[in-house]
Amino acid sequence: MLVSDFDFELPDRLIAQEPAARRDSSKLLIVDRDRESLTDSIFTAIPSYLRRGDVLVVNNTRVFPARLIGRRLRTSPRGTELLGGRVEVFLVKRLEPLVWEALVKPGRSLLPGARVEFARGKLTAEILEWRESGRRVVRFESADDFDSIIDRIGRTPLPPYIKRDEEDRLDAQRYQTIFAKERGAVAAPTAGLHFTPSLLNAIREIGVEIVEITLHVGYGTFQPVRVDRVEDHSVEPEVYEISEEASAQINAALFDNRRVIAVGTTTTRALESAALVEPSRQGLSRSNGPTTTGLFIYPGFEFKVVKALVTNFHLPRSSLLMLASAFGGRNLILRAYRHAIELDYRFYSYGDAMFIA
């Protein structure tokens, strides 16, 4: 299967740069797999497409401010420290308590041994080594709790296709779902951004169960697919956790032949990964705490848990588009994308949504 089979042309004007005025005012495209039909709607209407007994599963990961802005530290011939140019450090993955894999700009000029200061010396960092794909290993030093400092001085890690010179004050709120609890993501599970407290209440009132699980979205979600054949691609592992209570609720729905509806591709990957732990048993295996998944879902995958999917519109040639195509069928999903482009739907993280049922 070729990666080029998942390509499409998207006008730049349709890449959402700002969130909708209201979370639930986004457009919603209903994709009916059985009828192969498309229906235009609005996200506030999603309760009308749900039914009593459904289980709506959301990802409660919380985005932390992983983007740090500092200044390079240089040592003068006399041994005094001088502040140099601006440096951006994007935290990608914690390796040890104070050692992180990170993206650094400007990367080429910061050799191992280079040091960076943040927040007037409240936090410093040293480049330890270079890795593939432009990543660096960085060790931090701080007199205070590291996570607390990051929460104070860090900036919202917006996706690279959102072009801003400076962070909008609303991003810290709007690039976060209303059910975000578990700190650890560097990207939001964007399908969940459309929900509001009143909308969740309306969904509960019709008899839909809402279940929370956790998958910490990593920077790999933005990584392009660089191979020609889909089967040659691999997905960067991410940490997920499904509690025993959540597993029991989901398994009960599966046993009763009720729909399990995943909010987002991250939720889908976590649920289907948990079902593959013990392939011989039906439903999810009992959780043993946090674990990792590198599950890559593309057409031909057999879904064992997810019966319907809420998702945003994804990048061309991306693993996320391949997952949506695996669930909805490549031809139908690409037709839905063409329809969305014709009707000026907004794309990507701050964009509109699809409900594939």
C-alpha cells in the first residue's frame, strides 16, 4: 500500500489558525459507513447521533507547557558568563528526572556542552548529545521543582502548522480539553477540544456513559511519514493507561453489543492496543498500570473495540489519516475530505470534526 494513496490538496486558508469562537460551534461531518453517506451538521448536534447505552471514551491527558524560551550562556575570556542569542527548547520525552530528549532551535550551533538559561537563571540546561531527526539530549538544573518551574515559564506547544510569532493567551486554555487531568502530553487530543460541560451533560442525559482513559500524546504525532510504502512506517511509542473501572465499563458494553465510541485517534490506539494484549480474550485486558504502545493502524486493521469515531481532519499522508481510513474506508474518507474542502471546513488541531459511525 502506497503512502501516496493518502494524499490530497488542501488550501492553506483551511488550516485553522485559531480555535472556533465556542468549542462546540465547530462544523461536524457525519460519515455513515453503511450508507456511505455524508451529512453536514454542527458539533452541538452530536447528541442526536448518539443513543442510550453508548459508551463515549475520552482521553484525559493534559498538555504541559513544553516549549521553553531562553538565552544561550557564553563564557567570556575572563571567565564571566554572558547572555547570547535566543534559544527555543521543545521538550519531547523525559529520559530521567532532569534529562529530556528535546528539539532545540537553533540546533546546529548548539554543540554538546552548550548551556542555556531560562527565566533569569531559575532554570539552566546543558546540551549533552545529538540524536537523529534533529533531537538533542538536554540536562536541566534547578533549585526548585522542575515541573513547577515548567508550568510557570513554559509556553503552549502548538503544532508547527499553527503560525504565530507569540503565544495567544487563549491557547493555554483552548489547546486543552475540558476533561484534561493527567499531565504528560506535548500535543492535545484534538477531537476532544469540541466538548463543553453543557454538551457532556446533554450526552449523559440521553443515557450515554462517558469513560476516561489516558494516552499521553507525543511529538511523534506530528512526524511525517517518510517512507513510500505504508507498511514500512513505524509509530513512535506513547504511554497509555486504562483503569480497571474503565476497562470494566468498556468490556460490559462490548458484551452487551453496545457501541464504544472513541473520541480521537489517540483514544482509538489506546483501546485497540489494550485489546491486543491478550488477543484470545474478548475486550480489554485488565490494566497493570501505565504501558506503552507503538500500534500503527492502517487499512486492513481489524477493530475489536471501537464501533464509532469522533475525529478531526488530519494532514495528508499522515498516520492519523491512515487510521481514519482504516476505520471508515479509504475511498469514503477521502470523499469526505473532498466534501469538507469544497464546503470550507476548517482542518487540523483547531479545525472541525467528523463523526464516523
